Amino acid sequence: MAPKTKDGDVLLAFSGKWVTWAHTFTAYAAFISALIVGVSLHYHKIVKNEHYGYPHEWFPSVSATIGDRYPERSFFMFFIAITSGPRFALVGLWYLLTARPGQKLAKYVAIVGIFRTITCGGWTYVTSTDDHDWHDIFMISYLVATLPWTLGCLALSPPNPTSIKYRKIFGGAFFATIVPLVYFFIQHKVHKVAGAYTTYAFFEWSLVLLDVAFDAVTMLDFEAFEVVIKDVTGASKGKDKPVVQVLNQSFLWSDAIDAAAEVYHGFVFWSMLTSLGLCVWYFPLWNMGISGYEILVMVTVTPFLLSNRTVRRHPVQLETKITAWTLGLILHSVVKFAWQTSNPIWPIVHDSNGGYNFTGLVLAVLA
């Protein structure tokens, strides 16, 4: 049995620099993949702005690339979501590396780093097409927070001449790029100069590259760290440790088919229950009078039958039935989403409007 102390089995150990490598790779992959896909599929659309299009404008901005079109937007969001994990880890490791007793600067920089990460998620998932104002608010907040983050990282840098040199280069280039960025944006927005937005786009992409490169310098500092995951309670499964065989029964196709049938029963139950209101409203209205369908609302009181003990003669299957019933509800919700809020086995749908009543009936008989 593994020791139950903090000197337990080491399950995984790796250098802290790999956190930075993961952050750098996924961040660059997000922007570069979106740019490649966007230029390949929607080149003329993403280079066009409110004043000019191709050939006056011939290179897309970051916002147009990551937020305007599918699937490049999805590529960007996918990789940015993966980047969030290494990003938070990078901020945490930087705090651990630079924190000193009695000093608050490291805590302040860590808070700013977390804030930048959150605002990055803001302008990533609230695109300029969705809500231009909030997209700009998140973007401006991110850029404003970059100043204290950059200066704080420079002030807290360990005595490593190489990392300090690269931080000064990337940080200085980042803020120097903002000046021509603003100039060409004004040329485009106010003076409506043809081609100004393309030049602006190059500086905007430069900001992205420099921003990620600045944080990539931490790989030189994180070489001093080793991230170790230990099993301090003996819960991991070594070769000499007994394993509780929770799933010790063999797989049977008959059991799998029975489970699928139970889930389908739950799906039919929820489909019919949600169709009662439609039937009561639809068919009497169609027939302009009492048609008998109203009696179907009484089906909601059928749980009263469970008061009879003979109906509840299989208590050991209760958990399985409840699970299948719940999965049937989930399946019903998914199907309604796929059929645009309709259910293909509702009585009010038919072949011409997307119904699959006959298929549903056949599956019900088989189940």
C-alpha cells in the first residue's frame, strides 16, 4: 500500500517550462488557424470593411478573422478555450516564482493577470458581430491591463539577463506598435483612406504576436520549477495495489439492448407527456368542438397506480428505471433541439413537416 504521507508516490513530474510551451503553442494556434481558414474560405468577405473591399483592402484584421465567420471563429474559440488552462497556470507559477514575504506587488500582478485572462475570454466569445460595444469594452480593458502586467513582470523578473532582455524587447515593441495602430485606425475611420485598414491590420496582428511572445519568455524562468503530482493517500493503482472491480461483470448485448429499450421508453413517455397540451389545444380547435382528446390530460394522474404494491414488485430495478427515465428526458430535449423545438413523434407532426411517427411506432413495438 502506498504511504499515506506527503512523501507519497510521484505520479507525474515535469518542468514548469512546459506550461509556457503549452500556452504559447495553443495561443498562436488559435490565431494562425483562424487566419488560414478565414483566408482560404472567406478572403474577400473578411478583408472588406464599411468603406472599402478588395483590392483596396487585402489583409484581414484580427477582429474580422476571429469573430465574423464560421468556421474560423470556431477554430479560434476552440484553441483559446484550451489556452485558458495553461494561461491560469502560467499566472499562478509566476506568482509563486516572484512572491516575497511582506511585498504586495506579486499579488497585484497576479490579480491583473487573472483579470486579463477573463477579459480575453470576453472579447473572444463576445465577438464584434455579436455585440460591438461589449467586444470593445473587453478589448480595451485587456489592453489597459496589459500595461501594469508588463511593467509588473519587468519589475518582478528574476535576475536572469536573457529573460529580462527579451521582456524589454517584446514589451517595448508592443507599446510602440500602439502608436501607428491608432494612427492608421484614425486614417481609416475618420479620413476614410483606402488601404489604411490593411496597414492597421498588420499592426494589430503584430500586437497579438508580441503579446504572446512576452509571456513566452517565462519558459526561461520556469525552468527552475518542477511540477510534481503525488499520491499522498495511496489512491492510485500500482501493480501491487488491489483494485476494486466495480465493473466486474461481462458485457452482454442483451443487457445493452434492454438498456436502450428502457431509455426509449423514457423518451416516449416524455414525448407523449409534453404532447398532451398540444393535443388538447390542437385537435378540439381543429374539430371546432369537444372531440374526446381532452380526456388525455388524465394520464398525468397515472402515478396514482403506484400505490398498488403489485405494480412495485421490482424494487431492485428502481435505480435503473430512474436512470433510463432521466436519459429519456435528455434525449427528448436533444431531439427537440435538433427538430427546431418540435418532436418528430408528437401526434401533431407528420411526414410533410418533419415527423417520424411510423418510425417511432416501430421502435416502440421493438422496445
